[in-house]
Amino acid sequence: MIEIQDLTVKYQSQTEIYTALECINLAIPDGGTCAVIGPSGCGKSTLLKVLAGIITDYEGEVRVDGQTINPKKQAIGFIPQNYGLLPWRTVDENIYLGMKIKQHQKTVDYAKLQVIRQQLGIEQLGKRYPGEISGGQQQRVSLARAFLLKPDLLLMDEPFSALDAITREEMQDVFLSIWEKYAVSTILVTHYVEEAIYLGQKIVILSPNPGRISRIIENPLFGGRNIRQKPEFFELGLSIRNLIKKDWSK
């Protein structure tokens, strides 16, 4: 269980104190997914940085399975917008890097590595470098690294935004297929309403700064494949857009 209680984050500048997030309350069950959507500057990335343990100066409580968030004690996977791959390391080296850092392993468990590569369709790319593969393939490598770690929490910061529309939808399906196998608690930040509907069991709408939760929507369409062309998918998207316009105009 991911529990966020009364989370407030403030930044001190030379002239003022700026509130990035204010009184955030959210609970995500084990193995659940939550899509966070909001305008630029509303604190979406700040929220992920708190959950990743990068920002430690905040008010409120953030817990994973009842324990205060601490990357030294918990396995936290993070997939940034640019995939976070090291260009001087091969695909296989990038995939295994998270486990080496977290678990201080000097040897590679090639059996685990082979399974995760097969699941993501990148078993032929192991000796290549990030600059030698496509954006979609780089995203698969980033997913492989995250899921190989078997994280307690997976954070994704607009991970598919740099991809073209067709590849983005393909990668959304790839993510869901591997997420269903590992059931990792996931928080995804996105600008796309349709992506939030497709990937989020919960959809959280943040207000303009300071970021507050204006809506939490329990997504009735989550988990349904081939739903993108169905009327209820368009209807939910329209409904969420109307809610966003209403909330952001306040």
C-alpha cells in the first residue's frame, strides 16, 4: 500500500516561499496503478521526486507498506521521460544496472535477464548501445531495468511522451502486459487524458499551482484491451476533459 497523507512541499527562493504541492492525500493498493494528470507547473514531477526519495524536505507522511519512504530500504524504480539509459553501456548493462546498484551484485543473473528480455521482445539487442536502437526499443530497455528490480514502487514521468502516437500506444500495451505479470504498484505522470484512462486504475487530477488534488476518479475502463475505439472510452475522455476545464478555471 502506498499512502500519502497531508503532503505539502515548499521551495525557498531568495524573495519568497513557493508552495509546489499542498495537502496531497492519496492511497494506492498493492499492485495498483495511478495516473496523475495536471497542468504544467502543478507539482507532478515534484510528487514523483518525493516518492523517489530525491526530495526529503516536506510536510506530511509518505509510506510504502507502512514504512516511511526510504530508497535505501525499499526498491523504487524510476523511468524518466528520456528513459535514463547510459549511452556508454550496452543494453544488457543498462538493464542490470538497477539491481547492481540496489543489491550490490557484482555478477549478472543471466537467467532472470533472459526472461525479462524475452517478455519485452529485446533479446536480440543485448550487445547494442542506446544510440543504436529506436525510441520504442529504448523504452523497452528502461521497462526491463525497472521490472527486473522487482520494485516496491514504480514511478514513471511521462515515459511515452517522446514517442509517436502509434509507438506510444504500442508501448502502453507492452507496459500493461508486463505489469500484469509482476503487479508492481505504479504511479504514472502524463499529459494525455487517453493515456491516463488506459493505464490508470485511479486517475488523479491536480489543480494549477500550488498543486492540490481536485479529483480522484476510479477508472471503470481500466484493464480492458481494445477499448480505445469504444464509445465509452471517448465518453470518459470527454467527461474528464470537462472536469479538468472546470477545475483548472477556478
